[in-house]
Amino acid sequence: MWAAMSKALLGVLMLLHIGGCASVRTLDAAKPGAPVVYSGTRLDWYALQGGCCAQDRFGAQPPRYPGLDLPASALLDTLLLPLSVLTVLGVGVQANGGL
């Protein structure tokens, strides 16, 4: 059972690495005026629709394979939704920690 879960987790991590993870790219960009809520999902969708100027709009380039990255970005954006909404509302959140 653990072996199957480990393989599944490894597969997800590989997909994120190959796709470039749009959510991480947009959160790291910190471009003023860029979308914050579901930013990675929106960047992937923008790229899939043939958007021309992702760097100007999102502050980040889309991943090479946005179709592969879209489900993972949607999941990560959903997990980060409370923090994204607080950011949009201007509420400062002091979060410390890490690995």
C-alpha cells in the first residue's frame, strides 16, 4: 500500500516538475496588479487559450505543458485559496515555518 502511494506521489511531483507549476511561478512573481486568486490555474488556462502576453499579465511565463500542469495548479490554488483571499482583501498574514 505504501509503495503504491509513494509511486503516486512521485508521479505527481514529476508532473509538477515537468510542467513548471504555474501556481508557484505566479506566487513567486509578486507582480503588482497580477491576479492572486487561482493565479496558477488562470495562467495555465490563459496559455491554453493562446494568450500572448503572460509575462505582462501574470508576471510569469506559463509552463511548457500547461495542460499537464492545470490539474495540479487547480489543486494547489484551491489549497491556497484562504491565503489568496486574505491577500486580495489586504489582510496581512504573518506565517512562519518551513521544512
